[in-house]
Amino acid sequence: MQSLDISLGSRITNAILESPIGPFAQELLVLAVFATSFVLWRSFGRRSRFAGRVAKGKSEVKTDFVQKDSSHSSRQRLLFTPAKPDEAQRALEAQMMKHLDQREFTRALNMYRTLERDGRDRHFSEDLFSAFIQSAIRVGKLDVVERMLRIMKRNGMAPSRKFWQTTLKMLSSRKHFSACLSVYSVFGKQIPSDKVIFSCLINAALEVGSPDRAAALLDRYKEVEIEPKDHVLFFRTYVTLNDVDSAETVFRRLGSQTTTLMLNLMLLTCTNTRQPQRGLDLLREAHGFEEAAGESEKVVIVDVVSYNTVIKGFAHGGLPAQCFECLHQMMDKGIEPDDITFGTLLDACIVDNHMDTASQIVNLLMESNRPMDTVMCTLFIKGLVRANCVPKALELYEEMKRRKGAHPDIITYSVLIKALVDQHELDKAFSLVDDMAVAGHKPDDIILTHLLEGCRHASNHTLGKKLFEDMLASGVKPSEFTLVTMLKLHGRCGCHQEAYNLVAGWESQHGMKPSVIHFTCLMSGCLRTKSYDQAWAAYELMIANGVNPDNTALSTLLPGMVAAQKWERVVELAKAATASGQSAVPSETLNNAMSQMQVAGGQARLIEQLRECMQAAGVTVTARHASAALRAAAANRGGGARCGSLASSAASVVPAVAATR
């Protein structure tokens, strides 16, 4: 069969070659083969290109899907990130670490944000985040701290114990307590139970005033092994919550391992909840723990602060007898009372007006063998003076002079001199001045002012003037208060010219410029004795010295000029009072001045000027109707002479106002 096919093919070939197209048959055959090959090549080429476009389209669709989804969900983006950081990413992390080490925080943060936008922030190490957080805390960028912590949580990181300790200690040391609590809000139970970590968190909750959160954190704090001294956080929390029961439970569990601070916090909780008797019972129980421990261990739980806390609770409750019970028990245990102990006892007696008890406290202080110091005794003297127990204060003063180490100082003398001056016992006050000289103390301006005030009360101008001159000669530098007191003394005794000369020469002699208060005091003294011209001279001196009158000065002088019927001066003062567009004196004062001017008659020009001042300052003019009635009454009675009589009678009714500051 095969041989037959071959012979048939040979015959066909020979027939073609012998035919008229034979010479072209070979070329035609080559063209046919070429055409067939070209058609086949075109056909297969289209299919391969189509398949390539399909594959490319699928890839583009997939990539576009990932990009779109990444803008909405970070989880989908993370599915297409590498499983592990490559060399390039490690190099970028090293570069950011270098920037942070060189304190180039902003540069490192900008670099990180660029990588975050590109989706290359997933596999950075804990060291990088820790460095960022520490740098952010140093520069106060707490928003960056919170953002980095949230990124760590989003990336599924589990920070180490060391990371939490370092971060929370840094935040606490810089008092970023709210940031500490934000850390716990983000990670919650993922934060490991650790003494350092939760002590920072509990302290932060207490500092921001959230004791309930602190109490909740104590449950995690209990999970770790803590030493007895670490229980102080429990007592700090309970004193904020006023939870005496819980504090007492922990106190009894610790027993002799309770520290003094823990006991005092528990006693403060009792005091704050107004349970001082319970505090005293717990204090006695603490003494029992001390005795049970034996002398070999020498456990000390109770101190003077413990008793002071309980005494304060009884004092606030108005129970002075129990205060003394604590005092005696305290001394029986060999604990010496301090200044706070006696001060608290004295305050309790003074508040409740137990003067006999106060005297007992002072007697106890004087009879005790404990050393007395000047500060404590002066504190007691102040308390006795405040309670109007000046004789007892003087007894303590005499005891101070006898004791060693408690000699009266300048403050002691100042307090006693003022107390005696207030009781108008000027002779005793001067005797203390003599004691000062014997003790080697020189009076100061405060004592001088007190003594001058005593001379004013006694209206002893001669003594006050001599005292002032002697004190200045001895080197005492007067103060502005000394000047006020001297002006009051001169004014009370009617020595207005001396007061004027004192103010006029004060700056040149003592280097201090008198203020508006001093000029007002000078004017007030003159007005008190109806020395209107001298009061006006004081006003002119004030203006000449460049001191602007204030509300009190104008309110003091203007009624005096009205009473003196110095209408030109009244208008001048009214202009000064309304120069700012508002009245510096009461509207009644201006209306009264206008009424008196209208009653006096013949002051139309000045009345119009006064009315313009009042209207410019927005003061309602109410004197117009009263003046119309007065003019009508005067006209009915027969004219100008009677108006003059009416004016004089009205002026006599106006009092001279001599207000003092």
C-alpha cells in the first residue's frame, strides 16, 4: 500500500513537470508552502496576544482591587505585604533609629509617615516604636505616643514587660498621668501584671482624681508578688475613697509589717470620715503590734504625726476633752508633742471658746521639760491674742524670757504691742519697747506704726510726734503705712499745717512719693475740722505732684466744697470726676451740688457747666425740679433777699463729709 502511494505521487509529479507549467511548478510549490506558513503564523499570533491581554487585564483588576481596598481596610492591605521585613526595610528602620538617637525627632517622624502611607510600616520592630515613644514623651508630643501605641496594637504586636515599664515610668516622671491611663485604655488586659507597671497606673489614676479607676487597678496589682511596703498604694487609694473598712482590713493583714505612713494614711481616712474615735482605737491597736513584735525587732509604727492626725479629728468634732486624752496617752508612750500638737489643741479651744482649756494647754507647755523655741511660742501668743487672751499671752511672754532658747524676737514684740494698742494700754506697749531695747532688738516700721496708732487713739499728739522723730533718728525707715498713721494723728489733733508739710517733704526726706491714699487722708483730716481751704490746698498739692485723684478722693472733697459754697471749686471737681466720660462720684453727690448751687442763686453759668458735665457723663439730672420749687417759693416770699436766707439755711443742713480710707 505504501509503495502504491509512492508510485502514485511520483506519477503526479512527473505529469506536472511534463505539462506546460512544468518549468514554474517548483516556484509555485515554494510560494504555496510560504503562504500556508504565513497564514498559520498570523492565526497563532492573534491567539497568543489575546491571551496575554486577558492575563494582563486580570492582573490590573486584581491590583486595582487591592489598592482600593487598602484605602478602606488596613487588614486587606496587610494581606499583600511581605511576611517578613526585607533588607531595604531594615535599612530604613536603622535610618530612623539614627535620626532619633541624634534628637532629630521631626525628621524621623516624617520618614515614618511616608513609609506608613506606602504600606511599609507593618514589620517594624518594638525597638523602633519604643524609641519613637520615648522621643515623643521627651518633646511632649503625647498625640504621637498614643498613635504609635495604637499602630502597635493594630499590627498585632505584644510589647515586652521592659517596654511597658520604661514607657509608663517616663510618662509618670513627667506628670503625664492622663496619658498613662490612655495607655491602659488602648491595651487593657494585654498589659502584663507587674509591680512597676501597675504602681504607675494606680498613681496616675489617683493624681487625676479618679480613685474608682485606681481601686479597679488594685485587683491587677494584687496578682503580682509585692512586698509589705508596696501596700502603701492601697492606703492612698482608700484615703481618697474614704474607705475605712478596706484600709482597716489591709492594716490587720499586715500587722507589725505596717509602716508609719500606712498607719497615718488610715488614720487620716478616719479623720476625713469624722470617725476620730475609731482612729484612736486603731492607733492603740498599732501600739499592740509594736509590743507584740518585741524589743529585739524594735518595730516603730506610731509617731507624733499619728497622734496629731487623731487630735485634729477630735478638734474638728468639737471634742477638746478627747484631744487631751490623746495628748496624755501620747506622752505616756514617750512621744513628745510638737508645735503642731499644741497648735491644734489651742485652735480647738479657741474655736469653741474654751479659754480655761486653752490656759491649761499653755500651762502644760510652760511646765513641760521639753525645750521651747521662739517660733512655737510666738505661734501660741498669736493664737491667744486672736482669742482675746492677752493676759495669758503676756504670761507666756514672761516664760519665754526665763527659758533658754525661746527668747522673744521682733515678731513676738510686734504681736504683743499691737494687742496692747488695740486694748488702749499704751503704757504697757511702751514698756515692751523698753524690753526690746534691753534684749538688743531695734523696733522696725511696723512697731512704729502700731505705737503711733496708740497715740492717735489717746489723742496724744506730742508723744506721737516725739516717738516718730526719735524712731527716725535711731535709723527706722518709715513706710507708707507709717505716713498714713502720722496723717491720721495730725488730723485728729487738728495739726493740718504739720500734716501738709509732712506730705510735701516726704519724697525728698524719705525717697517715697506720697500716693493718692495719703493725699485723701490729708484732705479728710482737714474736712473733719471744716478747714476747707486747707483741704483744697492739699488737693492742689496732689495735682502739682502729678497724682490723679481717684473716686474716693473726689467723693471726699466735693461734698466739703459744696458745704463751703466754693462753687468754682465744685465745678472744677465735677469736671475732674466726669473727665473719663463716666462719673467717678455717685450721681446723688452731683445732683445735691447742683441743688445747692441753685438754692444759693446767682450761679447760672456754673450751674450750666455742671449740667453739661453731668450729661456728658450720662448722669441723670434730677435737681432741676427741686430747684424750680425752691425758686417759686422764694418768688412768693418776696425776692432775692429771702432767697439768700433760704440758701444759707439749706447750706447749713449739708454735712461736711470727711471719709477716710
